[in-house]
Amino acid sequence: MSDKGGVLFLILVLTVVFISFVLFSSLVSAETFSNCWVNSGTSEGICEGVSGCLWKTQAEDPWCYESSGCCMDLGCWQYDGTNESYCESDNPFAATMNCSWDPYFTMWYPNGTSGPQGGCMMDWSSGGGDWGGVAEGCWQYDANKASCGAQGGTCKWTANDQNQDPWCYVKNLADAQNKNSLATTTDIGCCQTAGCWNHDNNETACISSFQGNCYYTNNSYGGGWCMVKSCGEIMTSENCNLC
């Protein structure tokens, strides 16, 4: 075999070895990945022998489709329908999960039934802080006008005693007191993160808000959306968080 042929043969062998290594690594990674659902229909011991998995029977969770039981991913949602303290701090896995309680959530199951009111939501970490769940952000001040206003320009209060904001779930005094036991009629409303979207359906306010970093576009519903300009168009540091 010529020197050139030997070099080509060596390159071919190394290529085959490299591809084999990549394929083997992928198979090992897929096999060791915590895929709880593949262990449904086995046993509690097999299921919970995998980190991050929890065994549930059909009686315990209507989402389970196996008569013998299902192996489910452990998450905050497992504590839907419990209560705020159990969701956020008292459940056995509270130290390893970041959950917050949504008192208005209701889980509907495939069989048409619903669980008890209240949902346990995962808060995701991003940029050194948490987001998600009703315990985070301005919406934690829903049904509390004074606390919402105390956040300065970060949050904006929207009254809803006459259904001014159809998206707001606090529509009457009972709703408000369910969220805030001290609420009065002035607390019927929601607290939103301040942004261009607060000026939907108001072109003049939209264009003049946030130092001109919003733009207005008509929609097909007879109004218009107030949108944030692209990040490259925002030249003021105090409004960069709109991006």
C-alpha cells in the first residue's frame, strides 16, 4: 500500500471510530436521561428508583393511563389542589423545587372531572431572579390597590369593578377577598407590570409613553395594540427592560 493509500486508510479508520464514539455517547445519554413515563406500568420501586420520578395510581391521579400505575415526573404540579403552605414549603421536596401557589387555578382531567381549586406552579430562575407563579411579579398585588401603587412605576393598577379589564380575574368583592382578605371595593382589580401593553386601544398615550419607546398598530377588533419597539431602537437605559 502506498504512503498516500495508508494515510487515507488511517483517516477512514479514525472517522469510523469517531462516529461510533458519538453514537455510543448519544445512546448512553438517552438511556441515563430521567424519562419517568417509560416506567409506567412497572412498579413503584422501579419508578422511584430513577431520580426525579414519582409513582401514582389512577385513583391518585386521573392523568394516569395504566391500570397498575404511572411513573410521573416530579414537579410542583403534583401538589395542585393542596394549599399554599404545602405547595411552597411543607411538601417533601420543597427544598429542591421552587413553587408558588395560585389560588384560582383548577385542574381539569381527561375524564371530564376537575380537581380541588388551587394550583402549585413552578417558578423558573432567570437572570438572577425568579419568574412564573402568582407569587412573583406585579400580579402578586392583584386585589390590593395600595400595594400595587407602592411599587412606583414598576407596576400599574387597573380597576375592574365594572369589567374594565376582561383579562383580570378579580371581578367582584368576593374575588378580591379570596386573594386579599382585607380587600374592599377599591381593591377590585389587577396589578400589571408596567409596559407599552398598558396603553392598548389608546394611540396617543401609547406613542407618548416610555419616552417614545412604544409604537401603535391597529388590530382587527376595532382597537389597537401598543407594542414595544425592537431592542435596537430603544436608546434609553431606563427603558431597556422593556425588551
